[in-house]
Amino acid sequence: MADTTPESGRPERGDGESAASAPRIAFERLRERTDELELIISGLIAFALLAVPSRLFEAWAQADVHAGTFGQFVLMFGYMIGAGLCYTLAGAFIVHLAVRGYWVGLIGLKACFPDGIRWERIGTLGPISRAYYRARLPDLMSAIDRADRAASVLFAMVTLIGLLILWSGVALIAVLALAWLFGLASGAGESTALLVAFGLYVLVMSAVTVSALVDAVLVRRRPALAQLPWLRRLVERLLAFYGWLLPQRLILPVQLTLHSNTSGRAFVLALFTIMFIAPLVGIGHVVGSRAFTVIGAYEAIDADAVEHGMASAHYEDQRGPGDRLLRWPMIPSDQVGRAHLRLFIPHLPARDNPLLASRCPAPAGDDPGAARAARLACLAGLWTVTLDGAPVDLGTFLPAERRDLGLRGLQGYLPMAGLAPGRHDVRLVWNAGAATTGASRERSFLIPFWLSPGYDIGRDEAP
């Protein structure tokens, strides 16, 4: 049959062949534009992805403080997957840009110097070096072909990994959401919801693993098992279940093409390595956002020394972006010149609620004022506060909403009258006397400040 594809690339009807069954655009025309499209897509996506983690971090930091234990787990998991995916894909796309740029440079050299390397004109190479390099270095056309192949395979690989990680993250978040809904409907605690989420995850992974092991290992070694109707139905149903979780029509054409046309073991190793690295990048970003520095050689002023010294997270006028995740007790500044010192103690639901539930049963009666006072007294009872060793009465503290800090908590004013100018220390202990490990471990904070003379010290006026 004669070729019915005109120059425009659109097939014509003829010889009973439907135009809808033929490709709409000739593959050769598509291939001519693939390289420039790869460059455009890689350039746009790479630098766009680098800007996404900071936005994700702000959203996570703003929502994390208001959530309970289960909510914090879901938010942190979503942030780690999102940030890790963005950084991993951005790095891979930048590598692709470098390879494709190298390819463009080779084409330019081939256009300017069609003969390639002229070995006889290289005076810095002796006969042995010249023979060595000529036997091992490819010519320009071979280098162009290899770079083109490497760039195309890398681009497809990065796209595949991005789809897999994104879809897997969405599926896991859906599993966590189902577990959370189960916890709400059944009245179970957050620990039970986490166990349900873990059980659903194990169920899904078991279905995928069993189908792979049965078909790829057992049936491959014993082909006669493929004729067993029940075994065939089991594998097909597991694959159908897996297909319901994963968009196979979108992912498998790329995955199986790469797998079957490259080194199979190398492809599988690279695929799972990058998919494993992406969440680790997110975890590293979370750890790095809490720490002062990831790489440091501080011996004298280490983290323990700072805990007994001064930390900017305790002073509202010194807090910076690096203190965003440090929700510690705060005072306005390290220098105080007023008659009262404002002290804000954050209330963190994920940290405080489990302890409040075990220590403070719901008060009897229908008086909302009494119930509210009991809850606040119970929250204040989690803390032990001293000023220069003297106990501070938290019964005078009020519930406060600090939208400038994005926090709620207890806020009170410590009188400065009678204190000598100079250094003074506010010490706070949460859950005093508890174990040294675990979520409910004892936590202590030191906030030194300096009372400056020459201001309104001694006046009995409100701040």
C-alpha cells in the first residue's frame, strides 16, 4: 500500500484504512522537535522546582504547630515527599540540561569542523599518547549519538521517577486520610489511627510483592503453574488491584521500554536508588531546618553549651527564619527596661494534648467557665517556671493568641520591681520529673535577660 501520509503529517483515508487508526503526526517530525522540547521543559521545570520547597516549608511550618500527633505525621510526610521530590527532580533535570548542552556543543563542533579531531596537528601528543587516545576516544558522530541517547533516556527516567514518587506519595496520604477518618468515626486515638494506616500500607505492599514473587519467581521456574486457573486468577486480581492504585497506562509504557532496552539490573537499581534517595533528601531538609548547622566543628560552643547560654529562639526580636520550627517560651528581648517582663509559653497540641488527656479528666458539670478554667489550670500545671530561682505563679497567666508568631499559649507578665540591674534568669521545665526519653520527656529552657538601669524600674504601672 502506498504511503498515505502527506507532507503535513496527517494520514489520508484510503484502501479501507481508517484515518483514526493511523498516527496523527509522523514520528520523524516528532523526533525532530524532541531535543528542543527537552531543553525547554528541563530548563523551566528545574528552576521552578527549586523554588517550590521554600513555599512547601512555609505551609508546613504554619500548619504543623496547630496539628495533633497524627496530623503532624501526615504533614511532615507530605513535606518530606514534596521537598525531596522537588530537589531530586531539579538536580536530575539540571544534569539533563548539562548533557543536552554538551550534545549541542558537539553538534556545533561537527558543523564547524566536519573532519573532527585532526590528530596529526596536535603537537603536545607523542606517538604513544596519540595511539592510546585514538584507540579509546569516540569520533564526533559517535559522541553526538551517545550524548543524544543519554539525554533522552535520562529525561524519560526523570519523568518516570517523578510520576512514581508523586503518585506513591498521593496514595500514601490517601491511606493516612482513611485511617484518620476511621479514627474520628470510631473514637479511637491517634495511635490507633497510625496502626490502621500502617496496616493498610502493609496490605498494599503485600499485594504488590506477592504478585511479583508468584509470577516472576515461582511461575517462571515452574511454567506448568501458569495453567492453574486459581493461581492465574489470584495473580490477575492482584495486578488489577495494583493497577487501581497505580496509573499503569501512564507509567508502565515508559518503565517497561526503559527496562527492556537498557541493562535490566542497572535500571532497577537506579530506579529504586533514586526513589529511596528522594525521601532521604526531604528528611535531610527537615533535620537541617531544625539544626543550627548540618556541618560544624563546634567543640566549645556546642548544642549543650547553647542550652545553658542564649538562643535566639527565646527572644522575639531575634527570631529568624531558622527559628521557625523552634516553638520555645519567649520574651520580647534580652534587654528589659520596663516594670514587667512579658513571658509567652506556647501551647503545642501534639506535645501537650496526650499529657493533658492522662492528667486532667473532663470536669463534672455543665459550667463552661469552670471547664475552661480547669483546662487552663491543667495546661499551666505542665510547666514549672522560676525567676532567679523563685517560683512564678502561672495562675495569673492568660490564654493568648499571638498571630504575629502563629501560636497560641499562656502569656503573663513578671514584675521587675525589686530586681537589681544586670543579668537575671527565667527557667522553665515542661513535665518535670518525667523520663529523659520519649515524647513526654522532661524539657527545660533557660532564658537569660539583662535588666537595664535608667528606665521605669520600680514604677507600678502596666506595661
